[in-house]
Amino acid sequence: MTPEPKLAPVEEYLQVMEPLRYLSGMQKDQRDALLRELYDLARRKAFLESWSTAQRDRAPDLRKWRQFVQKAQPRLRAALKELKTAGSLAATLPKQSVVEIYFDGREFSDGIIQAAERLQRSIDLADELDVTVATLIHPSLRKQREKKLVKEELIEHDFSVKPKSSSLDHWFIVKAAERLDKYRDAGGKKITHYDEVISKLFEGALGQRDQSAVSVTAVLRRKGASKAEPKPAADTQNAV
């Protein structure tokens, strides 16, 4: 289950955002509409942050399963080889003998062959699990072997979930600027000081005080800042 987003209550958010002098020149209905849009955007970022945390939390468990499967595979194959050898020996037994009549010898020899067949199915499943479990680990968290195992992604991943990744912050800054682009003050002029507004948005809506106006400006000046909507697939929230 994805943890609850760390989103500030609306009242606390408005206490930070409403007094901003850069928004004071807007008509009230326009300012309220803008603040709603920015808060909705912050809610989306909070969910994505929580989803990223869930991905990081489950990666070690998935990796333990993959490592278990990896260690089990050669042992299972060695056991299968021995069972097949035993099965080959059983095939050389007489078709009818006193052992079969009085001691269920045929059932014993057939059981060896059936055990080999079941073990082969387990090996096939282990081969599938090795790839599937590696695929369930987020691409940005995979080890080198896991990257080699994955040939096709089960879902689309388009942002890093590493603890120190800034991709979501950058996306949030760009999308907040797009919201600000849509609005004008009462005189029809563009809103100024995006850097200050967005920095306060981080603080008021998400409790993040590490995004200064200077850092926001640096992101907005970057040509490669992502505008694409991050897309964690819904089914990954409950994936095992």
C-alpha cells in the first residue's frame, strides 16, 4: 500500500500563499483559482513522492526473492540431474518381478519419474520468477544483473525514485510555472517572480524549505527540464 502523501492542510497552505505580494495584484477569483491549481499540483507531487518511497521500500524484499531464486536454480538443476539418472536406472528394471507384485516396485520407480517432471516445472517457474521479480524492481534501483535480466518493462517508468533524485522537484517546478503562465493580474500583466512564488509553494503545500528562489530559477532556465507527467502505473501500488 502506498503511504499517505505528505501534503499540508489547505488552511496552512493558504496562510503561506495568500500573503504573497506577487499575487496581491490579482482579482480574488483569479487568485483563488490559481491557488487551487497549485495545490492540486502539489497533491499530485505528494502522491508521486509517496509512491517513490513505496518503490524504494519494497526493492530490498524483491531483491531477496530474486537472490533466493538465483541460488536455488543450480541446486534444483543438480537435483533434477540426479533424479533423471535414477529414472534411467529404473527404466532398466524388469517389467514384471516379485518386487512389483509384493512391494509396489513400479509405483516407486514411476514416482521418481514424476518427481523429476515436477522438479522440471519448478525450474521453469524459477527461470520466470528471476526475470519477473527483477522487472518489478524500479529501473532506477536495479543492480547490474537485474538490468541485464529485464528485456521488456511491465509498466512505463519515466522518473527516478532514488532517494537523492531531483527529477520530481524539477518536474513540479516546471508544471507550477505553466500554471502561473495562465494567469494575469488585475491590469492584465503577467505574474512576476515565479521563483519566489514556487519556492513558497514548496514550503506551504509540501513543507519543503530546501527549494530556494535561486534553485527554482536554475531549474526554469534549464532547457531540458522535464514537462512530461510522471506515470506510476496504478497496478504497481499493490504489486507484490
